[in-house]
Amino acid sequence: MKRIGILTAGGDTPALNATIVGAVHRANQLRVEVVGIIKGFSGVLNPEVPHVHLNPLFHSIPELDSTRGGTILGASRDYVDGNDSELIARVADRLKRLHVDGLLCVGGDGTLNGMQPLGNHLPVVLAPKTIDNDLGLNYLDEPSEWVREMSDKPRGYAYKKWPGRDFSLDEMINYATPGFATAVYVSAQSVQRIRTTAESHRRVAIIEVMGRDCGMIALGTSYGQPDIILVPESPVEPDPLVERVLAILDKQKHAVLCVSEGIKDTDGQILGAVSASKDPAGNIQYTGAAEAVKRLLVERIGDAFFTRQRRNESADAAIFVRKIGHTQRGGRPILFDRFTATQLGGKAVDMLLQGFHNCLATLQYRDGGFTFDSIDANKLRDRWGGIHARPLSPTFYDPKRFQPSPKGVEYLRSIFSHALGVDDVESTRSLFDAGNLTHPYDSVNVDINKRIYRLQDS
Ligand code: F6P
């Protein structure tokens, strides 16, 4: 292979540039040209395929920096429709005219689906990313636990997962995805910050974290020591929850809850999806989980409790909601993410050159350390070809204590004990660089724009 293409698809993560850096670095060593396609699959849907040469003469362009959050290539949630064979043929023709011999997609499950149809025309591999940490398996045979059941949903069926089995951490496929550690770093810090104000004002703080249907970010947020963690994989039962909140209030006069955006009730209905809409990839956009928990607590605990026992505040005022939102997805990636992302980027390039096809690079946990491996994308699919978000294993969470289980603690420690580098801590000092006050933000998009070629003029 002389030239490969790379694109970053789906929602961004802080570690995407690190993956590109790892890929380009390896390509430089192997004397392979790398062309970066702008804005994920939307770049190949554009007849001009806007693109950037990332390593002219096998030297990385200066904009590539593994400590820079986001992606210099831009990302989008546009995907190639696998059923539209004419479109796929047009996209394949564009990639041919771009002279790329293989395509490296950096993304999650949507990207895996998006790249598969292109695989009939050229070799494709995936370097994983997602803050949700849901691309992978708890163990190899997990996809066979998904079954379809008849339902009145428009497609006529709904998926259900049989209870999983216990497993050892070494069995996990794709132990942690780049972006997850940084998201947890942000969410845990946010809990610590909101904690002291809830503590001072004797309030109940309900903090919502991202993660869609997977409770991994919420679980990791336990580093910020929330009193209660709610995850989508464990249905919210109102009585035990209210009882626990009251016990905590009784003891410490305030409470902090960390709520995953995808939490469900005992009927399996998403609590917050009051006004659910869909993004272009068909993903439900989660909204309102923390508000739903607030409504429940306001209703069950009532004004009298707060006016009588605490302070002259209604339940509505004493219980407040904060969404950490996109701060979890932005900014400088921490060391763990930078390390795993660069290695996975390099591994994906090796895979392309070694003839792997429709595979993904994976991070594996072996004998207390990390290694990099690969897996056929099909191994992630159920028998109908669907890819499911890896659920947070019930063995990682204790629903009685609303906290990580001993195994969940072991999992988190293996990732986070050495996740922060000295430079991560030192970098916080740059916030107050005197120049920040006098220099406007210098966007990398401006420099990248100057490097963009389009198909007819390259
Ligand atoms: O999948 C990553 C993620 O950040 C989810 O945790 C979240 O639900 C979603 O993307 C938000 O997407 P958007 O940025 O498009 O609103």
C-alpha cells in the first residue's frame, strides 16, 4: 500500500487527534502516504472529497498534536447508506480517484456499520473511539445473548439481552475506548466541584453524565465520590432510591447523585426520553434523565421535608440538576487516552498493511498490563448482523449501594491508577497564561483550511 485514507466519524472525543498522530507516525515509518478526509463520511459523500495530505514526504504536518482535543479533520454523524449500492459505487470511485489503497476509519459502532459496505471495494479497518466506552464486548460470546422479540415498534421487533455470565477482565474485547478516560476525568471533577456547593447550601444535586445506553461513564464518575450512581443497565426503582436519598440527607444534610443520561424505569422505558428525537445516524438523543429523577424526588420527598427540616426552600429549589454535557467530550486528552489512541492508530495502519480487512484494532488487558490486538468486526455482530452497545456488566455495579461493585472498582483501578500524566497536571497552569487575555483563540481549522485539496484540483 502506498497511500491510505483516514477519517474521523461520529461524535468527537478528546483523543481523535492522538489516534491520527499514531496512524501518521506509523505510516511515516512505513513510507505510506496518509490522506485525511474532511468531516468523516460526509467528506466521501461530497463529490469533491475535501482532503488534506497529512504527511507530505513522510513528515507529519505541524497541526498534528496528540494533546489537542477534537479532530483536525472534523467529524460528522453522516454515514454511507449500506443499502444504496449506487451511492456506495460512487463513493468507492471517488476513493479510487484519490488513489487510496485502504481506508482507516476512526469511530464507534455507527462508523463500523458505515465502513462495512465500502469494504467490498477496498480494505477497511477501524481504530475505535468513543467516550461512552461501549464499543466492544465483555466477552467473546456476548453477541449471541441478543435475541429479537416481536414488538409493535415500526420495525416489528425489539432486541432483548439474556442475562450475561461472569467473566475475567482479560476476556474483555476492547478494554476501554479512547476518550472514555478523559470524559471520566471531567465528570469526576465536576462532581467534586458541585459537591461543595450542594454541601454548603444543604441541597440535593443531580448530575447527568453522557454515555447513551451504557453506564461506564457514570461508573467511572465514582472517582468524584457521588453518594448515588444510577446507570442504564440497572432499572431505577423509586422506593429504594428515595429511601437512600433520605438516609444520606439525614446523615450529611445534602446529597449528590450521578445519573447516566440513558437510565431506564422498571419497564425498560428510558426515563428522560420525554421528547426523544434522532440524530442522522438514527441514535436517540437523550434528554432529561436528571430532570426525571428530580421530578421523582420532588414528588416523593415533598416541600414539607425541606421547609421543615432543612431550610426555608421548596423541594423544587433544594433539588437541582446539572448536565455536564459536552465538556466531557472536549479539551485536552489525558495520558491514558493519548497513549491508547496513538497505539491504536498505529496498530490500525499495521493492520491495513498486513492485509487485515473489516477488522478493528483493540486494547486488551493481559496479566495486569495493556496490549494491542485486533478482531474481525463480524465478531461484534449478533446473528442478524446488528452491533449493540457494550452494556456495563451487572458484575461491575452494586444496585443496593448504588456504587461500583468490587469488580467494578478493580476494572476502574486498572485504567485510572496511572491515567494522569505529570504534563496533564502541569497543563492546567496554561489557563492563566497572560497571553490568553490579549490573543484571540487560534483555531486549527484556519490552518487546515489552507491545506485542503478537492478531487478535481489534486
Ligand atoms: O456517543 C457519544 C455521545 O457523546 C453520547 O454520550 C451522547 O449521548 C451523544 O454523543 C451526544 O451527541 P451530540 O453531540 O451529537 O449531541
